[in-house]
Amino acid sequence: MTILIAITSHLLAVISPGPDTAIVLKTALNKDNSEVRLVAYGIGVGIFFHCLFATIGLELIEKLIPNFLFYISITGGIYFIYIGIMSLLDTGEGRSTESTGGSYFKIGLLVNLLNTKALMFFVALFAYLKTQVDQLFFFIMYFPIATCGWFLLLGFLITSIKGDMNFLNSNILNYIFSLFFICAGIFILLTS
């Protein structure tokens, strides 16, 4: 039952809208599936680090680096605003070669690592799991792989249908995602 609760909780958290979903959708709408894959891999690696942080103990990190979550929140808020502004400035014309594959991986990784909601989710989930199961290795490996798999599927579906749907190709969605990141960043900065 514990495993089912953990897997279901994770699934619901992953499919709910948030910064990871927004960056995957934005990339899928503006780029090819290869760039989306790199973003999804970056998010998966970010989840792996969240799981490691949660298992080694956030309290230990807080003792070593006072106000750790505050610094992560501020950095995340600034980064989200940066992503939103850069997206607004991106006209989509002649910029397809500007970013290298590695930068798409970094974008996915940073968006996930700087998402304190994801960090707190895994801290809470692993606090529960530590009291219920002996081996956490399964979860440390499962959560990143499942997360990456979800975003690979989502990215594939969007890149597959975007040519058939004019609304998906319009700049309206780019503006919506850009404003989402700017508003999320401002909210994070104001509430940190």
C-alpha cells in the first residue's frame, strides 16, 4: 500500500501544471522533439537530486548552509523571471541554432532544481517513506525515470500534433508560458 501511495502521489504531482510542464510544453511548441528530450532528461536529473537531498536530509543541509531554502527560492524566482523575459523577447525567427543541445538539458535541470515546490514534495514524501520502507533505492531511481518518461511522452505528443493545430503554433501560447514564468518568479520572490 505504501508503494501505491508513493507512486500515485508522484504521478499526480508530475502531471499537475507547474514550471516543469510549462518548460516542456514551451519547448515542444517551439522546437523539435530532440530538444524536448533534452529538457525532459534535465528534469529527470533534477528529480534525482531532489530525491538525494530528501534522503540525506534537508536538516543537514540547512545546518551546513543556513537559509538554504530561502536562497534556492530567491534564485528560482529570478531564474523563472529570466526565462519568461527571454521567452517574450524570442520571436522564434532565426534563433533555432542559438541554443545548443546542452543548454536544453540545463534549462530542464535548472527549472526543476530551482522549483522549491518539487524539493518540498520529495522531502515530505521521503520523510513518509523512511518510516514505511527499508530500502529507498527503488524510489530514488523510480521517481526520476518516471518523471522523465512522463515529460518525454508529453513532449512527443505535443510535437506530433503541433503541425495539425494552428493554435498550438501561434505566439499566444508562447506569451502565456512567458507570463506564467514571470508571474511565478514574482510570486516566489514576494513569498520567500
